[in-house]
Amino acid sequence: MPEVDKEGKDFSLEKQAETEGFFLKGSNSLDWGMKNRLARIFNPETGRTVMLAIDHGYFQGPTKGLERIDLNILPIAPYADTLMLTRGILRSVVPPSYNRAIVLRASGGPSVLKELSNEQIAVDIEDALRLNAAAVAVQVFIGGEYETQSVHNMTRLVDTGTRYGIPVLAVTAVGTEMKRSARYFRLACRICAELGAHYVKTYYIPKGFESVTASCPVPIVMAGGKKIPEPDALTMAYNAVQEGAAGVDMGRNIFQADSPAAMIQAVSAAVHKNLPPQQAHEMYLDLKNQK
């Protein structure tokens, strides 16, 4: 017999139930499943993430450092909070025992030989569910030739992602004709957030980056961009989070470093522990020399 409701039970009437606010900017009103996936991407203790981007091959083939994902990336993948990659690499290379969050590249179409902004949605949301993705990522080309098409790609993913509880990462793409300025990135990031993206990936700029993060109502993660010297990359990562970014999504500045394992650990210390750039670089050199 189940226990009946009777007098004398402890309902702790003197203590009101607490309503916990979600730790991520602009995310408190999302559904439980959406929040749970975001909490797999962003560390709830720091509110930040170190994403390892290895999806470059979807438009430019076997990038330097990504020729062999099994040899070059799997050994360092455990140091990342999140892997950003394509479903083809996930299924063919990454073992199912890997337990970090997965952000799935969901847009594609043209190669480096064509107009890059002419992308379409390239992954069905149900396949993202089958792959247990924590989020899906779509490129948005504000100012590009196919700007409207790429925005509609994002909004369609937001609609289906909301239906199934999967967040959408909008990646702001910068073409060769676009000026990398605070004004441009404020425009691009705000448009993505206004139209429903749950977080945004964009580039760091030395002047005015705080205005980009401040004017975007959802979390921003910094894109690593092209390979630069290790001290500069660590400085960029540190400055980005100090100026409002909720983490970084770095690829070439990690897997093309002299010691990728040392670099991703140093980046993580700069992001999660606020380790200043000089100390982070010393950490990188120490780990590199130990190897």
C-alpha cells in the first residue's frame, strides 16, 4: 500500500522553494532540455567554454593539422569542453565513448572554389538528435551575396531546434570585402540574436570588442581565426573573455600549434581560470617541454 497523505509529514513550511536562475546570459526562459544542452557546452562553474573547432574540412578539405583526425585531434579532444565538427567526422572517427559536448556543423554547400555564402542547411535536425548533439552550428553571412538565404538557414534551424530542444550557434562569417570592425560585428551578432540564435560565434577585434559583447543579448564565443603566434593567440583568448566573451572556439591556433596538447590546456587556463597571457604562455612552454 502506498503511504497515505497524513498529518505529521515534514513539508518544511518555514523554507520557501527557491527558483534558480540559469547561469548563461539571455537563456533563463529556455526549456529545460535546451538549458541542459547549453550546460554541457558551457561550464556551469565558470560560465565559459573552450570549443575545439575541427570542422574546416566541410568547405576546404583536409586542412593542415586535420589531415588525420584520429592521430592529431583525438589525443587532445579530452582537454576541450566541446568539439565542433561535421557529422561525417563524428561518425567515422570519434569513438562513441567520447563524453564531451558535440556541436554539429549543420550548414554547407559550396567549397573554397565557389561563393561561400551560398550555403544551405546540410543536416536534418533528427540526425542531430541521433548523434546526441548539444547544439547545431550554422554560418551567417551578413553583408554577403547570399545574406538573406543564410539568415533563413539560421531561422529554420532555430525553429526546428526549439521544437526538439537543441540550441543553435550562429557563426558570423566575414568575407574578403567586409571590414572587421566593431560596427560590423555589432550588426552581425545582434541580427543573429534578434532572430533567435542561442549563442553566437564571432571574431575578436582589439578595439570595441566590449561593445560587441555588451550589445548582444546572448553569449558570444570568440572565433580563433587564422594561425598566429602562440603568445598572441593566448592574449587574444584572455582579452576576449575579460571583455565579455563566454569562451572561445579555436581551431588552427590549437591544432596547428607546435604542441597542440599544451596549447589547448593553456587556452583553457586563460579562459576558465583567468590566467594572464604571460603566465599562460609559460604554462604552454612548460607543458611543451615536458612532452
